[in-house]
Amino acid sequence: MSDFLNRSFTRREKLILLALLLAVLVALYFLVVHYPIVNRMEQIEHESEKVDKRLSEAAVKAAEYSNMKTELDRILARPQDQISVMPAYSNIETLMRKLDVIFAGTGPDFSFGQASVRDNVAARSISFTCTAESYQDARRLLRDVTGTGWRCLLNSFTMTPLEESLYGGRLRVSGVVTFYEYVRADGTAEN
């Protein structure tokens, strides 16, 4: 065995050993340097895509926030009597007192529907029938019912003359209005 190590190699053997050495060095380069760098670059590119996606999502949220802030500023710039609020759930007693003032002297007849709750909003429909002395009184009732300062939607409104003319005499006024109230996530009123 020692003869094998001490002998001189032929030119062909030296070329084969040199080729093997180069092949081992190239293999080591790819295993130790090239592939780890390529893998790391792919990871960095993937993380960069994630960051870009988060950044674009944040930009969209910032734009939405800016639009909401602009809209809120526009709403709050209105006169105080034009801003409507959504009261806490179970606002029925306050609402009844307000309707009692609005319909005073008209002989009102109310029918209160059961509140339906969806997400955090309760909708309560109220049907009303009353007698207005004139067309102007009927318009005032309509304006006052929808102008309570609370969120509402007038579903129907009719005026029927009790005498010969719509403009000259008493009217039977009826309608349905839905008031909206805020319900906390646990289903209770917010105090």
C-alpha cells in the first residue's frame, strides 16, 4: 500500500485526479454556497411579496379611514338639528314620549311592532293613524316624525281628506315609520 502512495502518477492519472478534484470543488460550491444563496433569495422574495401585500392592504385601509373621516367631518359640520343618532336599544319609552308630543291633539292611534334585531341594529316599526286639521298640520307631523333626531325610515305615509278638499279641511293621516336602535354585541342595551 505504501508503494501506491509513493509512486509517481502518470499524466493521465493526474488529469483524472484533477478532474475529480474540480468536480468535488464544483459540487461543494453548489452545496455550500450557490443553493443556500438561491434558497435565501427565494425566501426574501416571498417575504417581500407578503410585505407588499400587507402594505397594499394597509394603504386601502388608510384610504377607507380617510374617506370615513372626511364623511364624518362632513356630517359633523351640519347644524346640530340635522344630525341623527342611533339610540341604545330599548329606546321605546323615550320614543313614545316624543311621539306623544308630536301627535298631541290629533287623536293618534299607534301600533308598535316587535323589534327585529340584525347584527347590532334593532329595527322597530310603528304604525300611526291620526287626524290633522289641515294639510300644513299633516306636513308638520311628517316633518316632526322623521326629524326626531334618531335614525328612522318612513315606509309609508297617506293623507285622506275627511271633507271635500285635500287642502281645505281635516285629513286622516296614517303611516309606518321604522326607528333604528343600537344593540351591543351581547344583546343588551348600551347605557
